[in-house]
Amino acid sequence: MSKASQQNSATEANGVSVIHSQAHTSGLQQVPQLVPVSPGGGGKAAPPSKQGKKNSFLDRNSDEYRQRRERNNMAVKKSRLKSKQKAQDTLQRVNQLKEENERLEAKIKLLTKELSVLKDLFLEHAHNLADNVQPVGTETTTTNPENNGQ
């Protein structure tokens, strides 16, 4: 094997191999790679809440078991009610937003029509003003027949 393909590996205490590869003579930096030691990849660790409960089975007739079940049932009911309430609140908010959207769209239509009418009035007025104004320097002079001889 060449120097570029040689690899050194070291197993650490946590079950992960660190592979150090030697770089070419071109000066590439060495980057350690983490690789699981076992080929299966290892299993999931149990959550801390379930680790201590594996061997502590409670008798179904005991008071402690009944209290835990009661508390759990109350927590489940509370969670389900909270979830239903949140869904209802969301639905109510969606309906409010739909109504507001409809109102705003109607207002947009009304304002668009009003703008169109006002544009038409403005253009008509501007056209009438342009027709009534005479260009500067083209004033017509009229002679008054009564002032001719005087």
C-alpha cells in the first residue's frame, strides 16, 4: 500500500473508532473520522425514566398501582381536553380569518370600482379643459364696428 492509503485506527472507551488517515505529501490536513466499532451500529439506549422500572412491577391490586393509574388517567384526560381545545381554537381562528379575508376582498372590489370612476371623471375633465384652452399667441382680435372711426 502507498503512504496515502495507509490508515491507523484506535478504539476509544465509548465504543467509537477514530480513524486517522495519512495525507499525501501535498500537505492535506488530517481529519479524524468516527466509525462505530460494532458492525451492527449499536442499539438505542433506554431513557433514564425507564431504566430503573424494568424490574419493579407493581401488583395490580396495590394502592400505589391504583394511585398511579388514577394520576395517569387524569393526565391523559387533561391532555386530550387540551388538544381538543387547541383544535377548536384553531378552527375558530381560521373561520375568523376567512370572514376577514372576504370582507377585505369586497372592500378591494369597491375601492377598485371607485378608483375607475374617479379616473374616468378626471380624464373627462382634463379633456374638456384641453379643448377650452387656446394656445398662447393665437388670440383672435375682433374689431368693434362702433370704434372704427374714432
